[in-house]
Amino acid sequence: MAVGLLERKNPQRKRPAVSAQELMCRRDEVLDRYAGKNLPITETLRNLTQAEIAGYEDQLVVNQMRWISLPDPEIAMHLREYHYARAQRSEWLRTFKITPERLGEYEQELHDEWEHVFRRRTRRFHGDMPAPERESLGQAVLDDTMDRAADRPARPGSITAPWIGRGTMHSLADQADTAVPDRAVGWHPDYKDLCKPREETQDQ
């Protein structure tokens, strides 16, 4: 178990040591997988203030939703879940309720759910598709992905509040410009190109 915690797919991210608390947390993860024990929810969803929403305005998580012309009220709804899911995941890590390893596995599982949706929805996508149709397709990708993310538990064999999965999916979308291929998530069929820096796009 300790070796598993020390190993990482990226050799540069290997860790020299694991704390006793993290080992105990990992042990509990394995045991609770069979006991069906749910992770505690300490965050309470509330609508974000306009100031809180404005603080995210220039972030990729919002740009991804703007690219598919999502209405402002829906963007605010998604940002609320993104905001509190981040806080809840941080609290789980801080209090050793979940290990970084398991959280990485959870993100990979969410990415797999997105990939199924994205590939199915964009199967008939073609380069000359009008912009409104591309945006509509992206909205369908978002909606279907959120439905699947809501049912994915953070800990196998347990139940996780639906907004945790949806909010975590938006965290993956927020990192699409820097993430490795098996972590990048997007809604618009052209999200990869849209994520590129403007200078890089102009060079092409």
C-alpha cells in the first residue's frame, strides 16, 4: 500500500515519503469500499454573490461555458457547484478523508465519462458545421456529461452528493489548456483549438 502511494504515473511527481495519516486514510479507503461508507459533506451549497462570480470571469471554466453560449444564470449555477466541490475536496484532503491518489483516480473516472459523451456527441461533427450548431452540440455534451458525473461516487461502493461530481468535472474543464490528454475536458467540439493561446492560433 505504501509503495502504491509513493508511485506516480509521472516519475517527476514521485513522493519521497508518505505520512502515517495518509497511510491510515488509504487503509480506510480500501476498507470503506466494501463497507459502503460515504465521505462526509461539510460544505453547504448557496448561491454565489456577484463578486464571487466575477472573480471567476476570466478563468477557463467560464470561457468553456461562454464558448457554447450558455446563459448567465446557468453559468452561475455551474460555478456554484464548481466552487463548493473544490472546497469540499480540499477539506477531504486536509482532514485525511481521501488520499491524493484516490482523488486522481476519481478525476480519471470522470474524464472517462466525459470521453464517452464527447465522442458519441461529436461523431457526426464536420468542419463546416455552422457556429450555432457547434454551440448547441457543446451544450448537449455539457448536459450529458453532468448527468453522468452526478452518479459517479468519489469512493467506490459509496454515494457522493451529485454536485461533487459535476463540480469536479468543471475543475477538469478549467485545466484543459494545461492538462495531460487523459485529464483535459471540454464542451465545444473545437475546445482544443479554443484553449490554445491567441498567439499560437495566429501562428497557425
